[in-house]
Amino acid sequence: MDLPRISQRSVLIGDVVVVAILTVIGFATHATLDEVPRMITTFLSFLGAWLLVAPWFGLLRAAIVADPRQVWRVAWAWLVAAPLGALLRAVLLDRSVVDVTFVLVTIAINGLALVAWRALYAAHLSRRTAAASPTADHR
């Protein structure tokens, strides 16, 4: 079962916002907000990797997105997507080496943020579904 189109759109918009905010925070932390082309390349590399990997972990399927017990899949998907995004970023920025520290920090920070966002969204969907279902006992 797939999410209704609006819910898929919502979860994807949330994912994009999380990756965008953390990209900007990362550049702000390093005082490099003026490096807009590199920031856009970084954002698109990680977002592209995420959008490629997330469906393989079922992260657009209704039963998984709406179940808070399935949020662990986000962490595993990001563990695959982050190194892929870092490699893509290195290629696009014409760098011969991927900075391991950068990748580890990205895995940890972005991973936690994506898990938190998806956990909140799953809890919201779970509550909404529970509220919409009829109660078993009407006495």
C-alpha cells in the first residue's frame, strides 16, 4: 500500500527541508555561506543519494512511513546514502579524496535529524490514523 500522494509529497518535502537546513547549518558553522555553488552541490549530492536509497528501504511506503517502530530504516538508509552522497559531492567538486571525518559527522548529524523528523511524522500519522478509526467499545 502506498501513501496518498499528499502524504508522499509531505514526507519528501520534509526530507528535502531537513537536508537543506543541515547543509546551510554546516556551511554557516564553517563560515562558508558565501560559497553558494559548493553549498548547492553539497545539498544536491546528499539529497540525490537520499532519494535514490530511501525507496530501497521502503521509506515511501505507507505501512512503513506511518509506523513509528519502522523509523530504524531511516538510520540504515542514511548510513548507505551519506557515503554515496559524499562520493558524488567529491566527484562533482573534482576532489580526489573524500574526507572521512566529514562523512562521519554527516552520517551522525543528518542521520539523527532525519530519524527525528521521520519519527515525529510517523507518530503524527499514527495518531491521525488511530483518531480516524472507530473505537471497538461504544458503551
